[in-house]
Amino acid sequence: MKILDKRYLPADHEGPIYALWEKSGAFTPKIDKKKKPFSIILPLPNANDPMHMGHALFTVEDIMVRYHRMLGEPTLWLPGGDHAGIETQFVFEKHLSKKGQSRFDFDRQTLYRMIADFVEENKNINKDQMKLLGFSLDWTRYHYSLEPAIVTKVLKTFEKLHQDSLLYRGERMVNFCTRCGTAFSELEVEHEERQDSLYFLDYGPLSIATTRPETIFADVAIALHPKDKRLKDLKGKQAIIPLINKEIPFITDEAIDPDFGTAALKVTPAHDKTDWEIAELKKITIIDRHGRLINVPSAYKGLTVKQAREKILIDLKSAGKLIKIKPLTHQVAVCYRCNRTIEPLLMPQWYVKVAPLAKLALEAVQKGKTKIVPEKRFKKMYLDWMKNIYDWNISRQIVWGPRLPVWYDTRLPENQEIELVFIDQKGERHTGNLSTFQKDYSLLEIEKGIQQLIAPLAARYQISQTSPGKEYLQETDTFDTWFLSGQWPLTTLGYPDSKDFRYFYPTSVMDTLWDILFFWVARMMMFGLYLTGDVPFKTVHLHSRVVDKQGQKMSKSKGNVINPVTMIEKYGADALRLALVYGTAPASDIALSEDKVRAHRNFTNKLWNASRFILILIDRFKKENPDTLFDMNKIDLTQKEDQKIIKKTNQLIQKTTKNIETYRFGQAAEDLYQFFWKEFCDSYIESAKDRGVTAIPTLLYVLITCLKLLHPFIPFVTETIYQELKKELDPSGKTEFFRSPLLITSSWPTAPAPSKTK
């Protein structure tokens, strides 16, 4: 008999074992209408991103998937990759900058093609790395978010929203990043604490305090609280904007904080969200999409916001209008991609009326159609957000992604004022109105070299997936990535009439990190209910965040990032998987360190060595009795040691099953670890060493049971051991021990114990 090698070397076994699983078809479920399916949609990673620890936490989903597969349920874990809009374009722009190039050097079509080629080169990185962790995804059903069939369905949803009067184009205050060149929804804006200055300026009858002196030229009023005692003295007076001596009125509003600054607020509705909500006055735009000043005195025209602030402060001081400066600690909105300060701008965007959709998604959770786990922490958060939701800005001013199916008839007078940015055949970049360019360029030339189209709010448009005619120009805005991924359970399962959709929808569980509860989960709920009348998943499981051993969020800037691929190469995939879930309470952070991964590598070695020792005992007996088959139904329970270990094994089966069913994966892993190491290895195996053949069925029963219970957590080493045991002890699968050709497709253990023999 061949005995296991003295050491378990993951690198020698993990690749062949994964290939064995794939070849067997174990990952691909067969539709069986007599059985209830179990299905999970993978939170789609960026197709071109290398794997990070957030991806490694898909281990939680693999645990559920492997468990339900062993229960005999048709189990689907559907993988996919996201084109990731702004994130991918941002990465590609970094790539361009290393070559001394910029996105502004290329027309839209060329830039799109370049990004597509870049993504294609890197598209399989994430997919291949997820295989390293043993994820049992059905790769035959893999989908990419820019597949033509998926894009077509997304465009149909846009058309349906328009037909149902849930879509509109409006000019509202948006969060705009002048570096990334696009607007963001409220959810995508981050806030960071900064040390800045509060500037006190002379506005004639009174002084005001502001953090943004560069926007004084866009002021339309000075606002005070209605109970402000100074209002009596200000009656009939006007405030005077310094440097340009322009008069503006005093107004009142309840939103004014009487404890901030001078309790008087300069109202700049085109460049401040609060001011936009306060004032129904004329809105003056002085900052353009590139972060430079426009519509201001010539001395400041064309300056960046930072340059303008510095020059204006010098001029205010010279004019005696800068009263004082005080230090200020406050929260500043920043772009989640490049960390540049967000510029509130007034511009036309496409919006979804969210309230009717949110109402359905709210009621679904309130009525229990979808359960949120852990409920105490996250259900209220979800409900509060859905009750106070804003209309959703779904247009992005980027190239990478599907364009909105909106067309502007260039013959209409109101569309002649469309602003265009395009590159001509000589490679020269032009900015101006359509009416101007049509004198020198054909529409075909403009369309071919177009970079961006910015239509005024009054522009007339048509919604169509194809061009209505040669006189039309298509909107250059693309969809917010979440608009596509919000329909992911539908588009990937073949909504509305595929076999997969009819069988696997609604999916069983959506497992993801809690930080995209609003970005993604809520939007999938809204689209699922809007388009199908049913929720997209029955349970939302929000897993924990991986932090370092000090509890700090992992980031490159802190230098505390742990690369999952490096850990796999050093200690094996199973060690990393177990380290990520062991002892982790629901919704708590997962403190990960290399020491923790190394410790769990020791457990995989313990499992290997215990299995090797049992094979050695069997080998001794087999030399004298070569034809013996050991059957778990022929265990001698007259021995107290056997009775005790069998009882504890059955208790372990019950506990592990309950913990997985209730999403307590950390507790399940800890119970399995402690039982195998202490109860089985340190206690029972030691006592069974000198008992001979009578202990072998019990040893095998407990070992095979532990392999099955551990398999969802550490699949590589358990499958490797199972294959070796089967090959040596029962290659034809005659006994209950080895009836299944693979551990991954074997039956989940059930208690009670086998019957007692006489």
C-alpha cells in the first residue's frame, strides 16, 4: 500500500485537484425540477483586477456552495467580471500617463478600443487567481458585463424606465470630479477630515465667513436665520460682493447655522449643494468641468480653483476686504477614485425616479421576502436609507461603458447649442457649439472624432438602441456601472425566459461586504422587483471586512496589505481560507496576519499527518488480510472509547450543520478545528494506537466524517486525502466510506451514528 508523503505540500496537489473537479463537471449543476436549487451570484470583481483579500473572502460563498452541493441540491455559483466603468478608465489613464499621454489625446472611439484591448489582456487574471483559492464556480456560465446580450437587456431597461416616466433629464447640483471628468452619485462620494481655513470677508453691511473665497463671483444673496436680530438693521440694504462691488440681497432660511462663522452665509447656488436647495435665485456658474474659472473678471479667468483662491485672497487683502482668517477642521467631499476634492456643479444629467422603486424594495425587506443577515446591525441601516433615498444620477462622463441610447437631431434649432469636444483629422482638438462646427466640418467628421457631447437642458432627444438617422448624434454619457450591475441577477440568468432564470431565480443568497449594501444590493432589489415582480435573492448575507492584526483597514498607503496570492504560494489556499473564517463572529472585522495563515497551515499538516498515521495502521493489518474492506456500518461500539468519539462526532455533525445554516461560519470552523486536533488526534488516536484492527472502522468513520465536514472550509487537502484513501482502501467504491468518486460530490454527514454490531 502506498502511504501518504511525510509532508503535505499544497503546491503539488492544489492544481491537479482543481483540474479534477473541473473535469468531473462538479461545478455545473443540472436543472432538476424535483429538487429545490441553491444559487448564488458572485459579487462581480473588476475583470482586469488582480485578486485582493476582499476577493479571497468569497471563501464564505464557497463554503455555502460546497455544503449545499453535498446536500444533493442542484447548486449554482455563477461567476462574472465587471467592466467597472470609471475604475477601469482611471487605471488605464495611469497607464497612459506613464507614456506621457492623456485621454484627451484620443477621440472617443479610439480610446474605447484601447481600454477594451487593455482589459482583454488582463481579463483572465482575476478568474485564474480565484481558481487558486479553490472557488467552485460554474465557469461554463461565466459572464462579462459588456457582453452584447447583457448590454441589450440593460438598454431595454433604460427604455422601459423612460416609457414608465421613471427617467428624466434634469439640471441639478451634481458631485463632479474635475480629475476623472465625471459626475458621481451621493453614494460614491467619500468624506475626509481636513485642516483648512475660514475666511472672514467684508460684504458691506456685515461680514461673512466662508471656506471658498474663490466662489464670491457666483454669489447671489446673503442668507441669515429668520430669528437673526440683525435683520432689522439690514432692512432695505444690500450686501456688496468684494472686488466687483456687485449688490446682492439679504434672504432668510432656517438652514442657517447661527453658531457657524458670522451666522451669515454667502449663497452660491451653482457651486454648493446647500445653497442650491436654499436659493430659487439666478444661478451663476463660474467653475467649468475642468476645474477652471469662467464668467469671472479677466484677472481670474482660466485659473484653477487653487490658483484662483490664492490670487483672490491676495487681492481681498489689498482691498481691505479680508478681515481675518481662522483655522478650521471640517469634512470635505472627495472622489473615491482619485481623492481629488469634489466640485459641486450645476449640469444636465440623467436621473431615475427612485422613490417608486425604493418603495417596493423597502416593503420586501419589511415583509420578510428578503432577509438581511446579521439583522440587528444592517436591516435598520437598509430601511433608513431606502426611506430617505435621492433620485439616482445614472449618467457618467466617461468613455468606458455602454453609451446611453439617446440621440439628438442636429437639424433642430434648440439642438444647435449642443457643446462638442472633438478631434479633427489633423489631430487638433476643438471645443465649441454644434452650430459653429457644422460650418467647417461634416457631421460624419464630428461623429468620428467626438470626445464629448454636452447637450443643454432644452435639447430634444429620442430614445433608441439604434440611430434614428444620419442627422443624429448620440449622447456620449455612459451608464453608471451600478446601473448594469444592479441588473446582474437578471441578465446573467437569462431574464426573462431562459431555463436558468425560471429555475434559479430568485437566487438563494447574496453574500457581499456590507459597504456595498446601498451601491449594489439595494439597486438589485429595486431592479429585480421592478422588472420581475419578485426579489432577486431570499437572503442578503453581509460578511465582515478584512483588517490587519491591529484592526486597521488594509491599504497600500499604510503598507499593511497582505497579498492573497503570496499567502497561497507560501502556505497553501486552505490555510488562507481557514484563517479568513476561523473564529470570526458575524459582522465583526477579520483580523488577518501572516502568523494566522501560518498557524492554519499547521492544521492542514495535522490533518494530513493523522490521515497518514491511520493509513500506516491499516497497512500493517492489510499485509496479513489484503482483501479486507472496512465498513462504517460495522463499527464495534462495545468499546467506551468508540462510543465516546462517535457520540462527539455526531454532535459535531449537528453543530456544524446548524452553524452553516445560520451563517456562523467562524464558529463552525473553530468547532471543527478543536474537535479534530484535541478530541480525535490528541485523545482518540492516541488511545487507539495499540488496539489493532477493531479500532480501524471507527478511525475511518471519524476521519471521513471530518473530511466531509471540513471540505467546504479547506477543500484541497480534504479532497487530496479522500482520493488517496479511496485509491488505497476501496477504489471501486464498494463501502459507504468511498461510494462517491469525489469528496466534493459526496453526501453531507448525518447523525445519528451507525448501528451497533454484536
